[in-house]
Amino acid sequence: MITDPGTDPEIELSTLTGQCLDRRITDIDTLNTEFAAWQHATNTDQRQVNWQFTTTDARVKLRHLYQNN
């Protein structure tokens, strides 16, 4: 499976933005409360990324992005 440590935070931030930060939050205490609730729900649900294809499939489909070694 293709994984990039840099993408995990991006996925989390995108999810957080869509589920929790869809409105203006005026103070840091409210933000921290909202974030803590979202984080607890996310950890409780044990959400996972559903990758659409394996590394092998990606190499075939995206072969134009891989350099020949």
C-alpha cells in the first residue's frame, strides 16, 4: 500500500474541516472543546482510510509517474 506520512495529517485536517470547522469559531476555548469532541468521536469510531488500490495496482495505473530505474 502506498503511504506517505505527510498525507495522514492532511486527511485528518480535511475531515475535521468538513465535520467540525464548517462555521466560524470565535475563541480558542470553543475551538479546543469542538476539537476534543471530534477527536474523541474519531478515535472511538476507529475510522480508517479506505485506499482504493494496492501499491502494485498503483504502479500499473500510474506508471507514467514512476521513473524507470
